[in-house]
Amino acid sequence: MAITSLTLSSMCSCTGLQSSAPPPPPRLRICCYSSTQHSVHKTLTHIHSSGVIACLRANSAELALKAAHAALSGGISVLEIVMSTPGVFEVLQQLVQEHPTTTLGDIMVDAQCGEVLYIPGVMTPTEILSAYDSGAKIVKVYPVSALGGSQYISALKRPFHHISMVASQGITIDSVREYITQGASAVVLSDAIFDKEAISQNNFNEICRLAHFAALQGNEALEWKKRSTLK
């Protein structure tokens, strides 16, 4: 499950933060906890306008909350928390209360919650076409770095230019622009934002800094792509 969407400030307010790979599930579902549900279209629009989805894995609910707060403070506006995180539902509920307009989500195998944006994981052209024909509005290409990286996205977009794609796995912050300019609607960043060493040291200022850099790269890539389209 997950939540809706918000755009937080892109400025990094990290000073107030104190330092104190399982295989991927097959699909991501996003829905709304808040009293006013956002439509699937609006949630999809938030993903497209962000360019970056921060994916958080944590060993405890407390750690997940601190890391999530750091990423949101850094400018991340679309946050995904994997289902294996202890207390994931409680974490999401607290984040929704504190950030009622943010797009929050978790990876789940089977979950229904109001209006749901279903993002199936795909790897091959056949899987992409099958997902699209089944009604998927956006697909997640995984594991993209093992399949050829941004060039694989570029190759897929030639026949499937009408299908929105999220690139996932092994993507660095420095390569965000490359993926988006090659056709990805957004990228999933996991360790690139939630650095394992920073988390182990409770260095949430570093996570905030990385999140700020990632959000900036996403925004700049989308702006560049928009200008290129208008030429």
C-alpha cells in the first residue's frame, strides 16, 4: 500500500536532524490513507513530476522513520518503503499524519486499499506489452542495470514510446539525468540515497544531503527533457 503525493521544498533543512537485498516483490501498489483520496491519475502525475522515487529498506520502524524524515527534509517527494520493513504500516501512518500531501508507498504482493496505482515489474518487451495490455499505466523495468542500463531503456522506448517506464536497480544519483533523458519517466534510488554506512552510523544528515542532491538531479533532468521536447 502507499499514499498520495506532495511536493516538499527542494531546499535541504538538514541542520535539525541529529545523527543518532532481498529479491524484489513483483509489484508496487500505491493508494491513499488520507480522508480525501487522490485519483490514480494524480498519483501518477506526482511520480512523473518528481523523476525520483526513493526506496527505503530498514531493520526497524524507528530507523525507517528517521531515514524517511531525512529524505523528505532533503526534498524527496515520492517515497517507497518496502514491505519487509518492521512496522511498515505504522511507519506509513505516522508519515501520512506528519506529511499529509506526500506520496508514500510500500512494495506489496497483494494489497487493496481504495484507488490503487498498480506498477508491475517487467524485464522484457513481451512483459511490458502484456502489462500495458492488462491496463498498467506505468511499468517498473527491473533489474535495469543488469539489462543494459539507460541504453536498455532507450531501446525499449523506441517501440513503446507510449508506455511510461520507471527504471529500477543499481542506479546512482549521477546517472539520474542519463536515464530520464533516455526515456525513463522516473528512477528508483535505494542505496544511492539511503547509504548503508550512513544508516549504520545514524548519519541522517548525510541521507538528507544525498536526498537533496537526488531530488535536484531529478528536477534538472525533467526540465532538460522538457526543453528538448519543445525544440
